[in-house]
Amino acid sequence: MYSNDNQALQPARDLIIAIPAKERPMKAFKAAVVPAGFSTVPPLSRRTEGALHDETGALPDVGARFIRCSDAMERMRLGGIDVAIIGRDVVAEFNAKAVRNGQPVAGVVAATLPQSACKLTIAVPEESNITCPQDLAGLRIVTSYPATLATWLEENGVDNATIIEAEGGVESYVADGLADVACDVVESGNTLRAHNLRPTQMVLVDSTAVIVRATRDLGAKNEKLLEALVTRLQKPALRNAAREKRSAGSMLATV
């Protein structure tokens, strides 16, 4: 149980879920969990421990760590967290690096959620006639997903493209003449258009929100809890039932 007197939170279960610490990914996280009847219990000042709370009372509180999405997979590899809701592109890049380094993957996708319709896509200048992977031969491609891109190029028989790794702002590399094309996550395309770029039909990963779980055995108790959690988050009918139960409880409280 979690105390209500602002004392240090102590998770009632051993299962640990990653919750985004930053505002933008937190909104996407809440879009997945709130309709299913869950809320987040934030950490105390300067700490990372919190909780995922089931408003319906059907499931026990799940211990949480409020961290950056980019850290979720590494923490999963190290055993610090067991489950996370992040973009498929994050999972793909981390696992691609592991495979390319001869290491086992840390987590696998347990379910796909309807949030976030982004795509990891090859973007080219507006006037470009590039349409297929073979057109990328000999070009400089800037990306924040080098392992995913390298694997995709190999699978498509392109072995002489140059990959430029950047932490962000990849579109500006093309605009400044430092790269020929970009490989980036695209949603609205506004940033691409601002840099005179356009997305192509070359999609590496559909970056939908996914529930990713650790590949290791979590123990019978936590495996059962994780299965129930995934089911609630994945099935709209169950999400609606949880919301109705929560609403009924609120009505009774006002009688």
C-alpha cells in the first residue's frame, strides 16, 4: 500500500513500471493509462519512486520509477524496471544495438496501444526524386536511430551509405548541407516542412506506443499482475468497464 500522509512511498508489489518524467511523454503515458482507470502517484521531491494506482481497486498499486524514456530500456536490461509504455522506435533502436553487439535483447513488446501514430521514416528534400532504399546508396543519412537504420539498410541491400548519428535536430543537418537525407520520427511533418523536407514511403518502424516487458522471468506473482495490467490497457471494453466503475463510485460518494 501507499501512504496518504506524504511519507516515503513503498510499493506493495515488486513489479516496477517506468513512468516518463518529462511532460510531453507523460501526456502520452496518461493517454494510455487514464482511460483504463489508472492514475499516477508522483514521487517526493528530487526522488524517482512513485506508483501506478488502479482507481477501481481491482489491481494493487504498482511501484514506479519516473525516468526519461530513453533510459527505460537500459534500466530494464539492468533489472531496475520490469515494464514500460514507450514508443516502438525506442525499443527497436535499443534492441537493434544489442543484436548488432551480440547481446541478448532486454525487453520485448507485450502489446500495442492505440496512442501515438508516429513513424520512423526516411525524409528527403522536397525536390528530391529518391523513392526507394537503393536510391540511398552513397548518400549521407543523419539519424538519432543509427542501429535501426543500419539494420534496415543491410536488409535492403544498401551497404555504402554513410550514417551520421545526431542526438536531435536531424532536419537541420540536411538544411545545412551536412547530410543528404534524414531518418527521423515523423508525426505531423511540420518540422520537416520547415526545413524543406518531406517524408517518403520508406518507413522503418511504426512508432506506436507499446507495452514492453523484460525478457527475464518476473516470478509468478508479478507475471500474473503484468498480464492483468496488459489486458486492462489493451482492451477498450475493459477500459470502458473500469471507467464506468470509477464513475459509479463517484456518484455513490455524493449520495
